Amino acid sequence: MPTSAVRKTLPKELTSYDLLKSLAVILMICDHVGFFFFPEEMWFRTLGRLCLPIWFFLIGYARGSEVPKIFWIGGGVVAVSSFIAGPYILPLNILFTLAIMRKGRDYIARGALSSPQALRGMFFIMLLLSFPSAVFFEYGTLAVLIMLVGFIARRRDSVLERIEHKHIIMYVVASFFVTYIIVGVQMPFMTGAQTWVLTLGYVLLGFVLWRFKPLVFTDARKYMAGSFIKMFQFMGRWTLEIYVVHLVILRALAMVIYPERFPLGVLAAVDPNALSFFVIQ
């Protein structure tokens, strides 16, 4: 999610970042439209859940680990809209999750990638902590698993000097698998076809993200209309603003259309979905 300062240095041409982030934005909006307006239609949520690994991966793949103020501001705006629309105070929205991950990324990666044993230990620690931490911020430490995949993907040569390739691949596969399982379990219900789409989607995303490279498509205009290029660049370079604005608008509309689901100012402490793993069915 580039800030205004970063956007000034981005190339004028279409990039692989633009395309990947555009895909994430489209899936994200699909997910939120389904949540607010079509809660009984799981196709919106099934497709939308595919955006999560992309955001987590990109935090790890990024060169820098600084957290711009716009992350906290955007997260605060979305949190306020959530408080107004109800119904839950916690967990805090995903911008806080991304900001926390970005802040601690280098420290976590330095410890996790020191040896195969450390990488396995970090996997199980983050997995176990994901359940209680998800009460406080969206997806909790589960996000760290895919974030580390992104960190490794960009720096794989230096990582392979310390950890054998087979251990890296095992970590990548296990991280996508547990993320897929937890995301699937949290879905209210899915048909067989939706389960297959989510499964194949995660498999395909795993391959695409692991092979992702920063590319500049200098000849994109030969194959794509300029309007499409501008659209992809807009979605890819204004992702944070799109997240904040679209979520505030959707919440406001949902309050008007479904006041019984989104009552003004009626708050509970924690979303029950965040507690689902602690409840014995």
C-alpha cells in the first residue's frame, strides 16, 4: 500500500505490483460486498478470502519495514466507522495487523531464518498465538506465516545459504495450508464447488506469489488499452485509500439498508467469530 512519497518514485509504466495489488483490491471489494449485502451468498466471500495471502505476502516482500503514519490514520478511520456502525470493538481492522507485522518483520525474520529449527519453531509459535491474538487484531499472528513467505521469496538466495531448499518449501506449503484451513473453517458454510474454488485458489496463489518478481511492462500499451493500464495503476497505487474509503461507504450504506444488523452505536466487546476457535461445538 504505497504512500504519496513512494508513489512519486514509481515508474509510469504498468508493473507486476500494479497487477497483483489490483487483483487483491478486486477480491477484497468482492469479499466486503458479500459480507455487508449478501451474507447468505458465499461466492462473494469464497472469492474474497483469496485476497488475504496477497496482502500478507506483500508486507514480507517489501524492501522497507517502516510504517508510514497513513497506516495508523487509515486504521483509525476504519476503526471509528466500525465503532459507529457496530457491532464490535475488537478485533481491530487489518491495517493495524499489517502495520504491526511491518514494524516487527525484520526482527521476526532474523530469528526465524537463522536455522531450520528456528523456522519450524516460529511456525508453530505463530500458529498457536494466532488464536488468542485474533481476538485483538484481524487474523492475528496467522498473518506472520505468509508474511515470512514473502520475505523469503524476495531474499531466497541469502536465505538458502542458511536453510536448505527442502525446509523452505515445507514451510511455504505448510503456511498456505494452515491459512487455507483456518480461513475455510471461519466461513459460515460453503458448497462443494465453493470449497474446490477456495482450495484451487490457494494452490494457484501459492505458485504465483512464490514466483512473483518486480517487473515493469514497458510495452504494455501494445497489448492493453491505456484506460485499463490507468485502472490497474490506480488500484495498485492507491490501495490503502481504496480500502479505507470503500469500507466506510459500504458500512454507511449497510447501516441504512440493514439497521437491524448494523445498529448505530450498539457495541459488543469482541466479534464472536474471533472466539470461534475457543468454543466447543
